Amino acid sequence: MEYNLEVLNLTKNYQDFHLENINIKLPKGQIIGLIGENGSGKTTTIKAILNLITYDKGSIKIFGKDNYNLTKEEREKIGIVLDDSFFSPILDANDINKLMKNFYHNWNEKLYFDTLKKFKIPYNKPLKEFSSGMKMKIKVLCAIAHEPKLLILDEPTNGLDPIFRYEIIELFNNFVSNKENSILMTTHITSDLEHLVNEVIFIDEGKIILDIPKVKIDNEYGIIEVLANNFSQIKKDDYIKCLKYKNEYYFLVNSKDEFQKKYPKLEIRKPTLEEMMLILVKGE
Amino acid sequence: MNTIKGLLLKNLYVFKNFKGNIIFSICMFIFLITLGSMQSDIFTVGSILFLIFFGMNSISSFSYDENADSDKYLLSLPITRKEVVLSKYLFVFLNSFISILVGILVSFIITVLVRGKVNNIGDSLRICFLAFTSVSFLMCANVPCIYKWGVEKGRMQSVIIPALFIFLLGIFGSLLFILFPQLYLNIDLLYVFKISPYICFALNILFYGISYLISLKIFLKKSI
């Protein structure tokens, strides 16, 4: 299998935070979602991939080459959305086009302006007058208008309304449909990933707690809701983690068919990624 | 080269935000220089005023970048840290240089229109060049402080470091004067003034060169 991005045993130590042995393998044509609560290490991982910070251990390969050895031409094949960083807010969409065409040989002005129109982004209005959703739209547009092969997106759906989130998910699906392009995206809005990703990586306190294909979640994982007084009937070995919420216990299981055989009277349903994240992070 | 052009353009766009103020200030300066020229030849003062007022505005581009955390975004594009630093220095230099050039041009035109000619134009230009070098020194002391501590935190250091440097230079000069008074008596100040453009040229290269290398070293090691 060919990978557009490989992160192997990435370790970064800060005084009060440690990112430990992060492994991500992103094949061509696939989308991986990196999920975790704020401060879990998602952005640190992205920063390390983009060479914005040094790391203590591990290696990062993009298009098969160490990330710090990439040529400009190779870096031009990457599209970036960073949640907390962009151009100065006094610039407008026209200015950004003028800048970006100097930074990318492949900058596609027609695609940029056509998509601006489609996204209903004004050309001459400074970014400071944009809503957070509009700012995110132009960030996403800047990430795709040079027709990259790898998209690295840090919280790309933050601040977007449901309609645009739907549009953007369509856009990302089209992006990988050529089986050559890939996307790594972090988010804490897990609902966006439900119909988008091929693989989900849950990260908590700097460690990967679960790395799993989405299809496996759909086919094998399940959630069982049990009232507190029935809690003791489920044995510890039969579930991964459970979370108490109000008067109910939520059990996460990784083999729903087996579980159903053991407990035929209990109802199992498909977990959402949000529920999985909550139970994996907060459950016992 | 295109990358540097793009980065220079990005810095230049900062002025969009106060283009009204710039136009108003230029008009005010033109008015004041015209008024002053009616009394006496203020060609040098007018040129230096332009340099001081407009030539140091380039620092605001650091401020805008810091507020938008632009460096992080820029470095994730196909742009190197070296290019970011180089573009800032080019911008700082060009901004000061264009400011003094415009100042000289405006003051020259007004002085000639009002008074018919500029007195001692050679000496006046030498003084302008000295002023330009002083501004270069201040800017070159400021930029590494900004890279090290940021615009806000580096504000104090940006004042203290050049002041300390001038203070130490003063002490060094005084010591030389006390220890070797003959040395000063032998210096032909008029000759030094005559060759000052060459000295200034060399000093500018030295200031910008050293400052660029310090800033680059800081920025290469910086976690963004």
C-alpha cells in the first residue's frame, strides 16, 4: 500500500504535556479523522507533521520522504487549514489570491474565484469583517485551490453552519475520489466524520487510545444503555469501557454479535463517534 | 523570488489599513514644509521628518502578523523560515529607503518652488544619509528583539538594547578621549563628514547583515 503520510512513533515532550508514540499511516485515497478533546495533542501532531515544531523521537514521512527534507515542489502538493492561524485580517479575498499565486506555481485562479462565488465569499471585504464560518470557508479554499495531493486540516469545520458543513464534506469526498489524494483532519465535532472518514484515531492526553477503520466501528462496535439497577448484570470482560450518565450506564463493546449472544435481552445499537469518544475518554 | 515578492506584498498590504492616515500625514507634511520653507531652508528637516514618520512604520507589519499568528500559516505553505526573515528585512529597508527618497524629493521640490534653490545640497544629503543610518540602526536593533520576544513583550527590549549599545559606545568613546586625547585632535571632522556617505553605506550593510543573521538564528530555532 502506498502512503501519502506516515507518522511513526512520534514523541514530543513539553514541560506539562507529552505526546507519546503517535502512529498514523494515511494511504492514498483515504481520509483519517484524528479525534480528541481540546488539548489532547491533535494540533501538536499537526504542527510536528508540518515541521512547525521539532520532536524528540520518531519519524514523519510525507510522500515517502522525511518531512524536513521535502522540496518546495513537494510542499506545494500539501494543502493546509489551521484553525488558529491565517493571513492578517486586513486582507481581502483578492489580496489573498495575489499572495497565494506567488507562493504556489499551481495556483488555480479560476478555481479560486469560481469557488469564492460558489461559497458566496465577498472579494473586497477584509477578513476582519467575515463571520467565523466565512473565514473557515476561505481557509479551506486556500487549501484546495492549488490542487494538492494531501490535505492536512486542523478543525476545518469549526464555526461552519450545517449546510456548509455538508458542502465541505462533499468537497472532501470528491477530493479523495481519484484514489491518489488523502486527507488527515482533526476535529472535536465528530458528527462531521461519520460519513467521511475511512479510519478514526482517538487521541487522549497525548496518546492514541484507539485506531480503527470506520467500517469496523459500523460493523462490530455497539452501545448498550442499561439502567443503573441493571448495571451489575454485565461482566467486566464483556465490554471495553462504560460511562455513567444520569441514571444510566453506557457500555461500549467491540464485538456486538458475541455480546448479543451472551445478553440476548439487551438492545445494542450503533455508536456515534461522539459517544465513542466520550466513553473512551471519560469511561471506566 | 516569487515567494519573496508575495511576502513583500503581504507586508505592504498592512498599509492598506491606514492609507487614509498616510495620505493625510503626507498632505500635512507638504503643508508644513511649504510653510517652513517660507521662513528658511528646511530641506534637510523636511526629508528627515518623512523618514522618521514613515520609515519606521514597517514594525506594524510584525504586529499584524503576530495578532493573526500568520507565521504559523506561512511556514506551513511552501515558504522557508529564511524567506520569511529575509522578506521582513527587505521590507524594513525598502520602507525606510523609500521614505527618505520621497522626503528628499518632496522637500526638494517645495524648497525649489518656494525659495528658488536648495542651499548646500551636498551637505544636506549627507545629513539625510546620516539620519537614514541612525534609523537603520534602530530598526536593526528592534527586529531581532521582536523575533526573540514578540512585538508586545519585545517593546521594552527594543528600547533598552539600542540605548545600552549607544551608552556603551559613549563610554568607549569617552575612555578613548581620556586615554588618547591626541587621537581626537588628529581627526579631521570635516573630512569625516565629507566621506560620511561611504561610512554610512558600510554601516548600513553591517547593521542589516548582523541583525539579519541574529534574527535568522532566533527564528530557525523558534517553535511556532
